[in-house]
Amino acid sequence: MVMRRLAKLMAWSLLCFGLFVWSLRLETLPAKAESPPGSATSFRNKGAGKRSPQNSERQALMAEGRAAQLIADYPKALAEYQEGLQLAQASGNKKATAKFLSNIGTVHRDLGDYERALEYLERALATRRELGDRRGEGMDLTRLSSVYEHLGDYTEAFQSCEQALAIAKETGEPMIQANALAGMGSLYRQTGQLQKALEAYSQALALDRESQRPLAEASALASMGELYCLMGQYEKSLQLVEQSLAIRKGLNHRRGISRCLNVKGTVCRRLGQGKRALQYYEESLAINREIKDRRGEAGSLNMIGNLYANNLRQNDKALQFHEPALSIAREIKDRRAEGTALNSIGVDYYGLRQYEQALQFLQQGLAIHREIKDRLGEGVALYMMGYCYRDSGRQEQARQAFSSAIGILAEVVAPEQSWRALRGLGSVEARLGRNDEAVVHYGQALDVIESLRSELGEEKTKTTFMQSKLQIYDEFIILLQTLHGKYPNKGYDRKSLEVFERKQGRVFLEEVGQSGARSFAGLPESVRARESDLDDRVALLQSTLAEERSKAGKGQRAAGIRSMQQQLTQATAAQASLQKEIRANHPDYYALKYPQPATLSDLQERVLKPGEVILVYGVLDNGTCLWVIAKDHFRLFSIGAGLKEIESKVHTFRKGLETVLEAIQRF
């Protein structure tokens, strides 16, 4: 121990001498904003000047602890901080004691040991208040807020953030204000106030950039990316997360890298890109286990389980990930993570058709989410309970659960969950004979899905996104087909054709529109040139960004990527603005380039001539719809053969035809 202290003291003395020489050269330079704690610049600035050997050693321990914490070497960070705490207490230096207590608390928080984190942070806060250290008090309040949040005590968390904001206003400290705003953003998100969360994160991001705090900037960007993912704006989410990831890789911030990978995985999962999602999740899980981040490990396990349950339909496999996630959440007393894991296990048992078992877990999850005021978690638990009630024959209970969920999910702006709840309610209303309500709710579910899809840019992404959603179109068509058989004069046959066109026509129509728009003569050349320039600029920036991101770990330039990302954001905003202008001033061109699926009225009034007939086939899993459309006639027929039967017969016919052709060739 003595030799270790002497070695550190010698290194620190040499560093201080070097910094003294540099300070002579820097005296005439203007002052810069304070560097983030633990950064090399902060370390140098604090080392300048004369210090006692013990004071110098404390500073060295603090710097080494921060450096270790930054790269998630938590055992080393704790060892350095604990040694520094002992020195501070032995010398009676209460200010240094408070700093070490606070940093030890943040390490325990990062490790998911919230009770110990609370113990150290409260001791630090009491010491700061005793000393009248308002700046330190504000910082510790923001740290306490995050601990209270994970313990599910949102009331205490909000109060801590509000006190920190008051101190920031009093002291003019931008760092405290930014941290408190980020904390408020997280709390708003957990309580379903997504727009308020976005505003808080945006303010925090601006302050972090102004103060040149790259790690805090990366955190705000990642938080905003998570929000946009929740809101179904997946491309916006990826743009922000990529910016965050570039910064964190540059700083080797392992915990933050893991968080970004999880968000990317969730976006890919929701877009139907299961393999890519699994790669991101597994990479994140490996990092969390390596750095012993128990909370992060639970999150990654839960996400991998969700992929197996929701995308791959392997519910037994999903349980192998969700059950350990629940154990970790309970071990570290993370109430929100516990509620999330309980919901996920409920989904697994629902997939295994063990409805009572599923309801038990979902009800436990619901109780926790209500206790901690997690509105999104509450909405998810309710709509999954709706499916359990529906499939076990309790339709009225299902209707109540779905209705409650829809209200909550609309309130918190969670479209990915909303369409699932609307679909469930539509199916229950149909079983209860409430046909008009069923049609309305299915239609609302499709509207949400297509709204999500409209936010996507690339056709390949749109296609993969829609693949996992096609079944709801088929469900709706079958419902309308059934209703038409019972009530042939209510227009359900027309509605079924419109739904089929919505299912079939999206990508094809857009490709046709792009082709036709190129030869359209009614658009002013200046507008066409602006549109072409913006399209080319967006495509070039997307391509360049993708190339730069592929160089991760090979000298990737975070600043350059951020600059390109900002340029892309500006270009896409200009593109959207021009589209609105074209829609208002050149509707014929807009209709050609961005066509909508044809309606029955369009076909009869604008396409068909007298004597012409269109036959439209819709092949579903268990049957086929045939719509016969003429200028003055329309009829829906149901054919018993479904997809598998038709595929089998086509295969048999093809083999027979090949046999005949081979015989002809031999002849």
C-alpha cells in the first residue's frame, strides 16, 4: 500500500510540474467552459498549483477513479474512490469526503445496487448542505433522482430534480441545469408525458453542447432516440442514436455503447429485421456482462426474450431470457425493470396458450406499473390481459381491458402498442356482435400502422416493416367477408376490397408513382430542380454516413459524423417542406408521385369502360376472396381454397406440366 501511494505521488508530482510549465504558455488564452468531470482537461486544470502531498494523492485517486468509471471498470473505480474517501476522512476534509461519497454512490447506481447508492448519495448530500456547497448539493440531487426513479419512487425523483433546478437557477450552473432537465426528461418518459420529455431532453442537449460535455451530450441524444423509437419515428430514432454511438465509441464509454446497441436492436425488431436486432442485443448483453452492469444485463435479456416471443414466436426460448431478467430486477430492487419482466413473462405464457398463468404474471406487472405510475407499462399489461381474456372466452373482461389500454396508450403516444390494442378490441367487438364498432377499431389499427410506415424512407425498410403486419389486414378482410354474408346490403363487400387494396398496393403504387412522376410535364422546372437536388443530397448524405459508420473502431471521426448527421436532418426537413408545398400547389403531380390505393368508385368511374370487367383475387390463409368489378356491377365471391391448398395444387400442376414437357422433348 505504501509503495503504491509513493508511486502515485511521484507520478502526480511529475504531472503537476509539466502542467505548471504548460500553464505559463496558457495564461494569455481566453477561459474555456469547464470540461466534463473525469476528462483529461478537467484533470489537468485541477492539478495546477501547489498542493500538499496528501491532497495531490487524493486528486490522483479521484482522477483514476473517474477514468475507470468512464470505461465501466467498476471494481477499480470503487477501489480508487474508497481509498480516496479514507484519506479525505482521515484529514478531516469534508468537501473531498462529499465528492468521494457521491462518486461511490454513482458507481453503485451504475451497478444496479440502488440501496447502497442511496446510502452514499444521502451522506454526500448531507455533507454538502452542512458545508453550504450549493453546486455540489445540486449535482447530488440529480444523482439521487435517478436512483429514486429506478426504485420506482417517482414523487421523490421529481422533487429532487425540481430542487436541483432551483439551485441551478440560483447559482447559474449550466451543468446542474442540464443534468436536472435530463432527469426530468426521463421521469416524464416513464410517466407517459413524451412531449414534455422531448422538450426537457432538447433543452439539456443544448446546454450540454454549449458547455462542451460530450458524454452528457451523447446521453441526451440516446434518450431522445429512445423516445422517437417509442413514438414510432424509427428513422429519426436511428439518426440520433448513431450520433450518440459515435461520441461514446470515441470516449470508449462501454455502458453508453451498450445502451445505443439496445435501441438499434429495438428499432430493427420493430421493422421486422430480426437477425440484425439479435446481433445488436447480443453485443449489448456481452458488454453488460463484461462490465458487470446488472441493470443493463436485465434490460438486454428482456429485449432478447421479446425478440424470441414477438418476432420468432419461440415462447419457450423467450422464457429462458425473461426469467433471469426478472431475477436480476428483483435482486437489484429495480421496480420498473421488475414490472417490465413480469409483463414479458406474461406474454410468453400467452404465446404458450397458458392463459391463467399469463394473467397471474400480467396482474403482478400491472400492480407494479400502477404503483410507480409507469403509464406505458400499465397500458402494455392491460392490452395483453385483454388478449388472455379474449382467448379464454371472457369477452366482456377483454373489452374492458382493451378499452382501458387504448386510452392510456393514446395518452403516452405509443403507436406500436396502440395498433395491437385496437386490433384486439376490434376482434372482441366482432365476437360480441358489435359489428360497426369492430369495423371502426380495425380501421383505426390500420391507420396507425400506415402512419408508422409513412415515416420510413427506404422501400426495403417499408417492406420488412409491413411483413409482420399483413395478418391484421387479412383478419379485417375475413371479418368483412363474414359480415357481408350476413348483411349483404351494408357495403361490407366494398369495404373488404378497399382493405385488400390497402394491403396489396402500397409499395407497388409508390414505385409506379416514382416512374410516372419523371415524365410529368405540368411541374415548373424550378420546383423539379429543387426536388431533384434535395433527393440527390439526401441520398448522398445517407450513403456517406453509412460508409463513415462502417469504419467504427478504425479512426471514426465523431465530429464529422455529427456534422453530416445535422446536414442530413436539415436536408430531410427541407424535403418534407417541399413536399407540402407541392401537395398544395401542384396536386396532380403529387397524386402521381405519391398515389393512394384505388377505391371501388375510382375503378368504376375513372378506369372501367362499359363491357369491361376486372377480377381481383385475394388469397388468404383459409380461403380466397374474388371481387368481380364492372362499370355498373360489383360482387364478392368466397372460394374455399386457401393459400396452402392453392400452393399444393399449383405445385402438382407444375410438376405435371414439367413431365409433359419432358415427354414432348423426348418425342
